[in-house]
Amino acid sequence: MNYTLGIDIGTFESKGVLVDVNGKIIASASQPHKMLVPQPGWAEHRADEDWWHDFCQISQSLLAQSGIDSTDIKCVSCSAIGPCMLPVDGDGKPLMNAVLYGVDGRAALEIEELTSRIGEARILEKCGNALTSQSVGPKILWLKRNRPELYQKTAKFLTSSSYLVFKLTGEMVIDHHTAAGFSPLYDADKQAWTDELSDDIIPLDKLPKLMWTTEISGYITDAASIETGLAIGTPVTTGTIDAASEAISVGLRAKGDMMMMYGSTIFIITLTENRVRDGRLWYAPWLYPGGHASMAGLATSGTLTHWFRDQFARELTKEEAFPVLAQEAEVSPPGAKGLLLLPYFSGERTPIHDTNASGTFFGLNLTHTRGDMYRALLEGIAYGTCHVLRTYKQVGETPLRLLAVGGGTKNRLWLQATSDIGGLDQIICENTFGASFGNAFLAACAIGAAKPEDIDRWNPVASTIRAKANPAYEKQYKLFRRLYEQTKDISAEL
């Protein structure tokens, strides 16, 4: 029997699966790690201690669990959070902690300056994306200005998946889907690096080679084999961002398909006929030539549930906490007795792109309980998600199918609130393991062992969350939007 291996590095946890050619999971493993927040608005990972260590531990665990010979693994594919900024020296050694995706807002001044200098419309037309906290270009410029000695030592700027592929193969590559997040350094129409909009950020030869996700970028080296247990010469794909692999894992493949990932953040991908040109959303080529994807993401989602548990349920064990909180929240009625939450605890990404936005519980009174607060938290994330869904409707891209995936799908109250507030049914597949499973499937596609349509067989539909109209939600959604507009200046001053 032949197998493929998929590993994904998330914000707080990494996961891996070993899968046979029929999509059956033979072994799975996970490894937790922390997101470092050295100061408010920053978010970092350690490339070796978090990303590479997790990959090696998981790979070795999968081989030990399964008992198969490593030579039977015919292809390896990985994904990771992104887009990230990791400067490395000429030997590929990290020069600092990796600066994470849109949850890191340190480059706010550079975003403002570049947008003013180049022009928002020109950036959007050339790159497909407005400059936001999700953009890597301004973060490279931040490094150049604030850590000039590190900038001078930098041989390449990698993202998370690029670093893993480098450690596995010695090749420095990046897929087009991830590269689109390097605005203003990526030309969306030409699908190539560009310095046309700003030639003072970085020489283009310091960026990795562009490839498509399922292209074979290299092969397991002797050194990587020793650390991972994988066989020397095993093919490795280019890889991609975790959300894209997550979308693949639940069957995203046709125009009108939308994936909603319930993870540390809510992340949304919808496949479109043509490139969506709207600065409130993100654009990237899809994983294969000729495809288009429109993306959106909240800055904090699952992260908020963990924060709430750690701060307000300390008397409970981690195993007890979420079930107890869910029971308490079920007692609270829809609308949480007039309590609103703005989920902007790390600023916000789409569609408002406001790094100064802040989290807010509004409407508290002495009758509110912990259950009310937890329900308001879940509903607040759902209101933020609804804001994104209504933005898609405005640009003419209302989804035909909404596929839900990720750890948050275990929280049925959160799922139901999202469907009710957003007015859309959500499809849940049998396997919600997510990006690592999607990677194993992409690896199978890369070597011709599977075709894109085979994912329906690998991961069939299990259930559907039906949307239910609720007047309380429609009223509070309008108040949610007003609350942000009426407090955003105060947040910025704070």
C-alpha cells in the first residue's frame, strides 16, 4: 500500500495525518505550541522551536503509530499559518522570531505610508489586495526601519510553509496563493514578484521562488531524513497556507463554494469565476493555474474562547471548561439579554481593516451571568462573520455552498449562531481534521494518485446546520455595526 503524509502548523497547535490512497487515516498526531505576544498588537512564533520541532515530532509519531516503512510514503505536503515574515541568513537560519499574519499589527505606520504614497486604488489593481495587517510587504519595511542590522543580514524572506519546505528539501519556494499576501510585492495579473509600486522595500532576489501548490519543489534530504524519519528522496510539494488546505479537505473546488474555517481565527475562502476587486476582501490565485479565490478573515475567534476560558473559568479544568460554558450559554436567550461583544481583541482584519479596533463587552448590567457573557462572545464573533458575508453579497459573490471546518465546529452553539445571524446553512463533512488531511490529499493529487473531485469520496458530507431566522439577531447586528462606528475613534486614542 502507498501512503501520503500531510502536516499543518497552526497558530496554537500542529497536526499531522498519514493517509492511504483511499483517503483512510492510518495515523494522526498533534503537538501544541504557544503564540508569543511580546507587546500588544504583536504576534510571533519561533521557526525552529515551534514550526520545525512540531513537524519532526509529528512525523516521527505517525511513523511509530502506523508501523509502516517510510519508503511507502510517496509524497509529503505541508501547510502553515500565513502569510508570515521570517528573515533568514545565507544558511537559512532564522534571524528573529517569525512575525505572524494579520493578527500582528506592528506595521500600521508603514501600511499608512505606503498606501498614501502609492495610492490605494493602484495597489488594489496591481496586487489584488489593499495593504492591511495581513500584508507582508509593510512588515519587511518595518524590519528595514526598526531592525536595520537584521535586515542587512537577511538573505531571504520566507513564510511559514516556505521554511518547512526549506528544512525538508533545501529549496526556498513559495506558492502563488501565499505570495499574494506579500503586497505590494506581488503582481496579481502577471503572477510574478514586482517592485514596480515600491522599489525601496526589498530586492526581489531576496524573495523565494514562485511555484504552484501541488508542484514538487524538492526531495527529503539526508539531514531532514534523520530528524523526521522520512525516507531520503521522498517528494515534497510546494505547500500553501493552512486555510487553503483546510478548504481542500472539505471539498472546496467549484465557483460559488465557500469554506468557513473555525479556528484561532475565522477564515473564509470562496472560489470565484474572476478576480474580485474590492479592498475590503483579499484576493489570491487559487492553488492551481487559472483559479481565483477571494478571502476574508477575522483577527480573533477561537482565540477569544480560549481567552474567556482562561480568565473566567479558572476553577474548571481545561477538559471541563468548554462543555460547562456551553451549558451556561445555552440557558441565555439569543441576543444574550441585550449584551454585545465587539470581537476586535487584536484589531480587526476584514472587512474593516482596523488595527486600532479593540474588544468590547457593551450593555453589561447586574443581571448578566458568565453564561450570558460567553453567549455574547460567540454571537459577537458570529456578527463579525455576518459582516463579512454581507460584504460578499455586496460584491455579487453570495456563496452557493458553505462548508464549515475546524475545531470550532465542535461548538454547536457557535455554529448555529453563525448560521442564524448570517442566514446561511452550513455543511459539515465526516472528517473535520482539517488542513493536514487536505495536505495529504494534495500530496496524492501531486503524484497522480487522486484527482480534485475525489475529495467527495475521501470526505463525504455528514450533516447540515440549518439557518433559523431570529428577529433578536437582526436587531443586534445593526447595533453591533453602530457600536463599532461610534467607538472606533475612542479605540484609536486608547
